[in-house]
Amino acid sequence: MSIFNQPFDGQLGDLIISRLEDDYTKFTIFSAFAKNSGVLRLKPAMEQFSQRGGYIEAFIGIDAYGTSFEALLNLFHLCNALYIVHSESSTTTFHSKIYTLSNSTKTWFSIGSNNFTGGGLWTNFESANCFEINNTDSTIEGYNNSLNSLVAQYRSDEYECSKKIVSEDDLVELLEADYIRREIRMQMQSTDKMRNTQNSITQTPIFGTQRGIQAPRIKREPTGAVIRPSKNAQPVQATQAIVETNTTERIWFETKAMTGGSRNILDLSKLGSICEGSADGSRYETDNTKFMLGGVAF
């Protein structure tokens, strides 16, 4: 057994990806929070794991709006079984962070502080006890019995604090009841809170900044149209197929000054340059991190 200290020992997300490429047949996830920043970075490895016949089961918390609608929607399509765990009591939070991979001969555990987010799996200071046990080892029985008991509790139809997601409508119901929120709303609230905090700190910083921590870019094979910014510019390709917009979409633009005095420059452009932030995970993403799609396609 060993304590895996992120980022000094590496990043747990990379370790899980390497384990998913091994010969395990079952992947079980317990996480208090889940966001697309974590889910989409594991998505290719999880898809390949499923294509090889692997079974994926996830138990996710939704307290404190730490889990997004989009992350759960992606997990619903990635997992064989997805459960939401939540207590209506304000004093009780689902806070587990356990990842296990197993087959008939061995089981790998990660038990620690890492949520299923980009921060939890890549960029935060986190610690987890990571170890693999042969299934013939006498110590595995205690771990498996404890894990199986927990899984059975959350799977039980009689347990009122757990809900199995059987359709996208279940997630829409949680969204409309404000148990979960869309990522754009969460990001806007987080940015406002960060600004207020920064504005209140006027003294010289007391602490340094940990360098060299970076989450990998979310990998996607571009399938959309190829767009040329200008005659002599390098073309970019839309990550997703360009289709007609709909009223469910939300994207947040922040600008300081714009020529024309309105957002028409974005609405009526094929491409927009990204000065800060990212279009990753949205339908406006391209294969070039410096550009995002505009509001129209020609």
C-alpha cells in the first residue's frame, strides 16, 4: 500500500487511465462531486474499457451544487449503472471518493480525497491510498465485503437517499428541481465569488503558487466542418458537427470592449479568437485552442 500525493507523485487521473487500459473488467466510482472537467478527460478510456466488455458503475453525490447536469448526463451514457446519493438533511453530505478496478484475480483501490473533477483528478493538492490486492490474499475479503455492503446499500430500492438514473428525464427532473445546475451557471457563480475574494485581498500575497500543474486537454476527434479564418490562415475544424441551434443551449461570453457596441460581432462570425478561457466540452470547440466557433455557419 502507498499514499499517492497529488501533484507531487503524479496525477490520479493519469493513474486511473493507465489502470483502465489494464485487464480489469469492472470499474466502480464513488465521488461526492462530478464535473465535465473530470468526466470528459476520462471519457475516452472509459469508452474503450466498455468496448472491451468492462462494466462501469458510479455513485455520485450532488451536495452543495458540486456536481453538474452535464457531467451526470455524460456519466449516464458512459456507465452501465448510475446512482445519485443525497440526503435531505443539511447536516449530512455524501462525501466518498473511492475508485476500484477489479477482475477475477485482482482488485485495485484508490481511497482518498479526489473528486471526479479536473481539480480532484489532476490539479488539486489531494492524497489517496492506492493499492492492488490479489483476490487470493486473505486481506481482500474484508475490503470486498465492506465495498459490496456499501454498493448493496446504495443499490437498494428501499434506501431513500439513493436514486438510480434510468433515463435522461431523471436528470432533467433533478435540474428543474434545482438539485443540480448546468456548468455555465456554476462557472459564473464561481467566477463572481472569486472576484469578490480577490477584491477583498489588497495586501501582498503571503503564499506562493504551485507551478507545473496542468490537466491534459480533453481529447476529441474532430468531426465537424473545416473553417478557414481568412484566405491565408490555417484552417480549423469544428470538434462536433455543426447543426441548427436550440433553446436549451447556454454559453457565457465575457468581454471588456467590442467594436459595434453589441455582440453581433460574435453572432455573425464564423470564428472567434479566444484570449482567455476555453470552449472545451461545448459545441463551439474547435481543434485549435485559440479559436471557437461563432454564431453562424456558411
